Amino acid sequence: MIHKNKKEIEKKIPGEILLLTIGGSHLFGTENETSDIDLRGVYLPDKNKLLLGDGCRNINFKFDNNIDVDMWSLQNFYKKFLRAGESTALDLYFSDCALHIPKYKHPDYDTLPLNCFLDTKVFLKGGYYKYAYTQAIKYGIKGERLSVLKQVYDYIIKISDDDLLSEHINDIINLGLNKKYVYVTASGNIENALFVCGRIHHDTIKMKEFKARLEKNLIAYGDRSWKSMNGNDWKALSHSLRALFQFEELLTKQHITFPLADVLTLKGIKNGYFDIKTTQHLLETTLKKIDNLILTSEYNGSYNESMINEFILSFYK
């Protein structure tokens, strides 16, 4: 599959393929007969195109109707996507690439170690956890999270609709709620966004919008009927658990092995073979396990820009 499509992909990228592998459900081991094929990789931009300002684009295209291709430039892969802890980038980093052209020469390793581009905060609260946590909230995890959401809503309901969220972020933080569910974070160009139970809210929005969002979340908590779940919901639920399982392995081993060890469980959920109570319980217990692993994690990472720059430049020597 990889080598068969390599030439087709090379026609569309401004450089040389360094890494190319299968992605998505075929990588995880959860594919079925209707699953699309995802190919993902990293390419080395042509030096001349770099000088002309056309060398670091991310390439996305589709061919043969069911093959989706995502290619990152080497620069963007290490300096942006891996640095941000993007789950798809980490999948590629840990995958056993079918096509791998090593050029980097170092006495100790042939690629950058995890802790030089993924700092501790991103490692513990990044791609896998953020995605899985958001999905778990969306699909009915209640308990303490619901309580926190309602306390924030009860506090803001008395505030003027015309106020900006930025005027009240500190007061919301000072409510003393569980910091796993309510904290200040950065999002895009916004330095002070508010994270509340799986959702990020930019501080530039008005309180009227913030109230409407929390109200919508509360309604979703109380009224969602598990019995009415369709196939897409089950698929999203299995993705949430898959991300949690991956993150659990990452926390314990600082590595992820493909195909995943919990393939049978994930396929069962994806196909609706598990009853709802069992699935919900699995989500809740896995989240608690993840929370405990985060608290005891000894991972120590820091973004090492000079090492990453040296790594990238070595490919052009």
C-alpha cells in the first residue's frame, strides 16, 4: 500500500518523502470494510522552493476516492504539530513507518527524543487527553464535572450580558473549583482563554455568549438519551476511549505501540456491541486512572529549539 502510492504522492509535494505510513483506523487496528485509508507522512522541502517561499506547506489531498493523504513539512512537523502535542502527529511519530529514509546522524539516536520537543505541560494536557476528555464530556460523563459546570453557571448568571469574559475570569478561577475542570489556558492567538469542563472559551466573548454556551452544555448533560445514539455517536465514543488508551500507554511507557492492545474493546464499542452502562463505566474509570497517572507522572520535557533547528538543518547538509 505505502510503496504502491509513493509515486502518486511525490507528484504533489514540493520535496522528498522522509516518512510515510498508514494512519487512522488501519493504524490503530480498528478498521472495518467501510473504513477509508489514511496515509500520513513527513517530507523534506526542496531547498530552492524554501528560498522562494513555497517550501513548508502542509499537503492534503485525496485520490482513488477512498485514500486521504496528509503530508507535513519536516519543519512544521517538529516545530509546530509535535510541539503542540497534536494526536495525529504523535501517532505518526510512534508508528512503525513502512517508508523511512533516515538522514540524521547522531551518536545516540536517529530521531529527536520525545522530551526535547514536548514540554511537560503539553505532554500531560495535550492532544490525546484533550480530545478524549472533550468527547467524554460530550457523551454523558456526569458526576463531579456536572457539579463544576453548574457552579460556574450559577455564578455567571447574575453578571451583565454586556460584560466581557475577560473581566470575570479571575473571579471564576477564585471560586476554588477543581483545577482539572476549570483553568486558564492559551488558545491560538488568545493568551487567556477559559477552560471549563472540556470546552475552551476565549476571553474576548461577551458574557451573554458564555452563558448560552454553558446552558447548552448543561442541557446536553441532562437530556442526552443514550438509547437514541446513532452509529456516528458510537464511532466518536470509541475514538474517545481509543485516545484515552493511547494516553495511558504514553504516560506509563512514553511510547505507543500499533496496532493498539485494546482493539477488541474499541471495535466492540464502535459497532455498538457493548451496553451503555458498561461503556460509560469504562469511560469514567479510564479517566480516573488517567487523572491519577498525571498526578504521579515523572515525565520531564522542555522544548529544545536549538536541538530541533540543528536536527532540521542536518537534512540539508
